[in-house]
Amino acid sequence: MSLEQEKAQYSKEFHQQTEMVHREHRKEIDTMTEQNAYKQDKDSELYSANQLLKQQLGELELLQKHIQKDHEAETVELKMSLEQEKAQYTKEFHQQTEMVHREHRKEIDTMTEQNAYKQDKDSEKIHMMEKQIHELREVVLANQLLKQQLGELELLQKHIQKDHEGRDS
């Protein structure tokens, strides 16, 4: 197999592996977004993806050494190409990882703000309800006092009426 064929084969395998890594990475990002998992869980998944990429980068390095051994004269050019691709994919991975971290932090900040807003609203509602309960209790007490006073007035009125009838007769 010629160097160009091997390079094409390697490039094809590399792109397939990279696409697989990208698909897996996108799948992990979608899963994290849908589940709104805690930060520690997301960090753990990112760590796993990072470990997978490191493992694949290690495999690429082993493949690179094998090519060097078989084609020492042509290795310098291939090595430079592999290093550039490795650097590019590493850079892309770090950019994507940072983007996921930023989105994750943004989601957490948004959820924190929403929870704080809900808690403030709930606290306001509870305070208003407690105030209304207090006011209603005062109205009930006032009504009970008025009833009692009305009852006393009725008794007094009957008593006065009896006294008045007793004097008229």
C-alpha cells in the first residue's frame, strides 16, 4: 500500500472516529440539556468525553508511531500533518467543551434566578395571605363583639320595656 493510500485510509478512519466522537459529544450535550442534570453530573460526563478523546488521541499517536516505523523517509511530512490535525481537533474539542460549560453555567444561572424569583413571589403570597388571615380574624372578633353587644342591647331594651310597662300600669 502506498503512503498516499495509507494516508487516505488513515484520514478516512480519523474522520470516521472524529465524526463518532462528535456524534457522541453532541448526544451527551443533548442529554445534559434535556435532563437539566446537576453540575456535578454534567462535569462527570464532560470528563468522560474528555477521557474518550484523550484515549483516541493516544491511539492516533500510536498509529503515528507505526507509520513512522514503516515509512521513515516520508514520516516528517505525515507527522506534521497529523500534529496539525491533532491540534485542530484538540482546539475544536476545547472550544466545544468551553461552549458546553458556558451554556451549562448559563442554564444554572437562569434556573437559580427563576427559583429565586419564584421564592420571592411565594414569600409575597404567603405574607399577603397571612395578612389577610390576620385581618379576617380581626373582622370575626369584631363581629363577635358586635353580636355580643347587640344581645346585651336587646336584653337591656327588654328590661327597660318591662320597667316602662311596670310604671305605666
